[in-house]
Amino acid sequence: MVYHETRIVNGKTQNYLVYTKREEKKIIKKSKFIGYGKIPKKQIEKLRKEFELEVISSMQSDNLSKEQIMDIEKLRTTYHDKISSLSREEFEKFENTFFTELTYDSNAIEGSSLSLEDTNLVINEGIVPKGKTLREINEAKNHIDAIKFINNYNGDLDEQFILKLHSIILNNISERFAGRYRETTVRIFRNDVSFPDASKVAQLVGNLVYWYKLNKNKIHHFELAVLFSAKLVSIHPFIDGNGRISRLIMNFLLSKKNYPWINIYMKQRSEYLHAVRLANDEKYKPLLEFCINTLKKNLKSFNII
């Protein structure tokens, strides 16, 4: 975070912007002198945003270029500037539309036949479309419930959070497997990707959560969120719901640091899955680039950029 600090030196008021970040047990500070005397609040806020962007963009990354980091930060700033200008009613309408689309697309990627209109009827009108299975209806209801759970959750990422989220996703669909790691081998139809043995799943997820805690203050948070999602789906810890859980957790981690949620469109399914397969081999750059471009498309679709 960046805050404004004044210091009195030789009877003069000096203004500084101070950036602080916790790394393991240390607090790292960077400061920038911005002038003497009283500075208008609007100017301080403008300089604060510029300094924050400057510091974050200077972070080292193995998978993001400086230009990409700048792009991400500008998208975040533009998004919040636009959202903050909306009335409460306008913001609620935006969120409802976005989360309805997100629910449709995420379930459609996994094979649901519900259209966007069907999804809207189920989650916003309480109407069951004709010719749709009970599973598809519950998938839509559960996904929006999972979003509500995320938006009301104030804790950090841990295994209990992951398992709870999964139990919501499979509620009234597969109670036997909801909120439980798989105990058998899983395969994806028409795909030669192999996943870890079931006996290793609990340890691998625990290791992944530890990786998150070790790196959450070290690498850029956008990268952290996308990589966690990719690493989780490469473990495939559940019998069902792995894709939806991985995308929800990615968005949970993005929202924790005030980045916009990302909706991966159904029409992008092939491109998205290709990037995920590359990430399974620890080639993360294509997936990160895909997510940045998708975020831009999301924001353009709502006239935010």
C-alpha cells in the first residue's frame, strides 16, 4: 500500500509517498519526496496512484513483462475509477449481469447445455427451463452460491476454504464427493493428460497452499492468482468440479487485492484449455497472456475501457 506522510525538517514541511510491503517477517518500505508545504488532496491522490503503479511495475517476474504488469495495473485503476462512479443501483445491476455471464460461461466450458438466457432464468427468476437436467439447474444455482460465499468471505486462502467452495459447487449433485479430495484416478475424455495418484492429492494441495503463503507477498498478485489456479487444476484434486473451482479461486485471489474478476468465455474454450495444458507443463506465459487479453475483453464488453 502507498500512503502520504509529512515530515518537519529544519522547520519546513516535507511531503513523501511511502510504499510498504511485508516479505516474510520483514516490512519493506520505499519512499518518494513529492514537495514542500501543503499539497492539495487531489494532487496527492494522483501522485499516490502514479507512485503505486511505478513501484508495482518494477517488481520482478519470471512470467510477466514490465509492460504486461503496467497493463494490468492500468486496467485495475480504470476499472475502479469507473465502478466508483456508479450509483448503488447501477453497480448492483453490473454485478448481477457479470456474475450471471460468469456462471453461464464457467458451466458451459464444463459441458452444461444451459444458455445464457436459461442461466438467467434459473438464478435470477427462479424458473426452470424445459428440457434441462436437474444437474444443470443445480450447477447454475451452486455456482452463484459459490460467488456469494466468496464475496462474503473475509479470511485468507487455505484448504478449508477450498473444500468448502467445492462442497457448494457439488451441493445436491454429488453429496458423496462434495468437499472431499478424490480417492480414485481421474482422466479427461479424449485427453492424454495424466494427473497425480489419489494418495498424493492431500499433500499436493497442502504444498500448494504453502506455496501461496510463501509467495503472496513476493510475486505480482495477478500472476499469483493465475498460477495458483493452474497449479490446482494440474493436481485435479476432485472427482468433479476442478475447472470451476480453479477459476473461482483465481477470481477470489484477484478480488482480495482489488483486481477485477475474469470471465473466461465459452467461445474461448479451446484457446483457454490449450493454455491450461501448457501450464500443466509449467509453461505459464501463454495462460497469463490469455487472462490479460480476456480481462480486456470483459472490460470492453461493459464499456469500462
